[in-house]
Amino acid sequence: MRRVGKRAGKTERAGKIGWLMILALGLATGPARAVEPYLVTVGVLGGVGGPLDADDPDPGNSQRALELQLGLITEPRTLLQLRLGKIDFDEADRLGDFLAPEIEYATLSGEYRFYRNFYDSGIFLGLGGYRLTGTSSGGNDKTALGLTAGVTGEFEIVSRFSVLGQISGHYIDFDEAQLFATAMAGLSIKF
């Protein structure tokens, strides 16, 4: 009987050691959380944008652009960003056969941040889905996949509230134009 008690004691000690190792691994993630005191960022931006390679008539790149961002911290200085946005052209503008066009998009990108003294800067690259709508003889909308890339700058006002600036480019497989750019500024909140 004594042998059974020793085996039970060894099993119990092994179980305690296992739990202590799991606890130690859990505490080891503490330094990463100390670097990033938040998990989610939400941003709202507005600015200008438009095509860079449109044929005649060229609507220019001073069209209204709006964007909503939702970011998730995946590693220190690394975010996974969902961006929902649109470029809204004037009623008299044309983009190929589309009159009064509008481009809506949803992109998913990885963003890497560089920390500075009074601001953070970042670069991002991602994939997206794009939809061109407007009045056209060939139909009222087109959809296509595309790529996005850009740079960001974030100026902290208080610990969880920042002013955000962004310049981005989009490559979209549309016949009317393929290269689009936006320049936007807005506010960001961290949770």
C-alpha cells in the first residue's frame, strides 16, 4: 500500500509542477502587454482621394474620402487593420462610363508601427474588395479585388485618444482606372 501512496504523491507533484509551468508561461506575456497597453483601436478619418491614371475625362484626386478603421494588436508594434471606406465623386464627374461614381472598399492589412518621442508612424500592406457604383450604360456597379499600401502617423493627445493621419494607395482591377490614392486625417481611440 505504501508504494501506491508514493505513486499518487509523484502524480500529484507532477500535476502541481505542470500547473506552475502553465502559470509561468501565462505571466511571461506580461512584458508584451506592458509595451501595448491597449488591444483594439478605432479610427474615423476624412480627406481627399481619387484616381491617378484615369483617362479623359479625369475627375482629379480632390474627391471626398471617408474611412472607418478597426485595428487589433497581434504583436508589439503590429496591428491587423480592417478599413472600410469610400471615395465619393461629384454629381458631374465621370470615371470611364460611370457618371457620379463612388468607390466603396473593405481592406484587411497588416500594419507595422515605429515609435517616436511624440508620435508613432506606421506602414501597411493589404488586400481588399472594391465596388464602383454610379450611372452607366453597361450596368450600375462593378466589383474587383485589389491591393492597398500606405503610411500612417499617430499623434497622441491623451493616453487613449490620438490624431491620426494616413496616405494610402490602392491598385484595383477596374477598366476605368487602376491606381487610386487618398490623403486623410481623423481621430483614433484605443481600448
